[in-house]
Amino acid sequence: MGNLIGVLLGAAVFCGGVYEMVKRLRLQRRMLRATGVFVGRDEVMGPGGPSTTSRVGRFRFTTPQGRQVEAASSLYSFPGPKPGRPVTVVYDPAGPEETAERLGVHYLQLLAVGPLLMAVGAAVVAVNAAAL
């Protein structure tokens, strides 16, 4: 029974990696670039749980239509980026608030996070399937 649960969990992690890859590839196809600026930092719960906090950079940019958009990066660090620092932003023009991300973070998620989740998920499935 434990190995079956392991196969299901591994499949879920693999599917999460596929979802991340598809989401980033869609953005890659439609994305526009803009120059923005960091305007502040948001406190978020860090990887150690509630006892640790990290900061995500909040940035603002203007679309070619003149619309100002403010968003927070999905990559966090301590102490976080300095306000006033310029940043290259990518976004889907159909939904800039939901899709805006720093260019480097977008490529990290596209080229590392999705494939890593897929590899870990496949490995967990393989190990547990072999023990069935």
C-alpha cells in the first residue's frame, strides 16, 4: 500500500513539473518585455516555516498602452532587492498582473524548476513502482 501511495505522490510531483513547464512555455511564446523598477519588498514565510521570513521584491512597470502594473516576484531572498533598482520584466499582455515576473526568475522556472520537478517525480514513481 505504501508503494502505491509513493507512485501517486511521484505522479503528482511529475504533473506539477509539467504544469510549470507548460505555463512558462505559454508565457515564453506570448511574453512582452518591459523595464521596471523595484518599489519595495513584501514579507513572506520562508522555507523554514513561520519562524523564518524572507522578502520578495515588488516591482512596477508600464505597458506600451500606458497602464501601470505592480507585481511581486515569485523568488524570495533575504534581505530582498533594493527599492529603486531597475529590473527587466516579462509578462503576458492578456494578464500582466497575474503573469508579470522578473526575466531571470522566468528563465529559472522554465529551465530548472519544471524539469527538476519532473525528474524527481519520475524517480519517485520508478522507485516505488519497482517495489510493487
